[in-house]
Amino acid sequence: QVQLVESGGDLVQAGGSLRLSCAASGSDFSINVMGWYRQAPGKQRELVAYITSSGNTYYAGSMKGRFTISRDNAKNTVYLQMNSLKPEDTAVYYCYATSTAWVNYWGQGTQVTVSS
């Protein structure tokens, strides 16, 4: 089993920045991909970004250039630096991890609210 604990969500003004963190813990696991989804009220959950164990990254179109995902493999922690935040970035952000056995794990979510 893998547990994911997110932190860093907050209320911020438009144009501001936040850094989300997600730490994975458990026993007998090896993580391949770590990343973030988000879900705004009344909308479907959407992929934000992910990073592989080798450092390859992917960003959804609207996040490119504003968000940066990074990872500390030694700490099994993934970060999401979010800059130039917009009110439409308001959502619950969920961390996920895919193990080398291709099992997906999810965090509990952290609220990001961007005020205009």
C-alpha cells in the first residue's frame, strides 16, 4: 500500500503563486509516475501534470509555462509550483502515483482557491 499526503493548498490572489507538495509513503513499493489532477466544482477531474521517475514531464495545455512539476525520488515527493494563478485554477488538487506494478494511488486532495 502507498499513502499520499498533500500539502500547500491555500487561498491566493490572482497572479500569485503556490507550491503544492505530495509525499508518498508505505512499504514495499516503487513509484514510477507521480503527478497531479484537479477538479473544479461542477467539472470533471482533469490532468494537470505528471513526471516520471526518470524526470520526463507532461503538462496539460493551459498549465504550460505557468506550472512546474518536480520530484525528489529519494523522498518520494512530488512538487507542483504554480505561478501566475488565475481564478479558473480554483479547484481541489489531487496527487497521484503509479507504482511500477501499474497500481494507481490517490491523495485526499488539497484546496486551491484563487480570488480575482
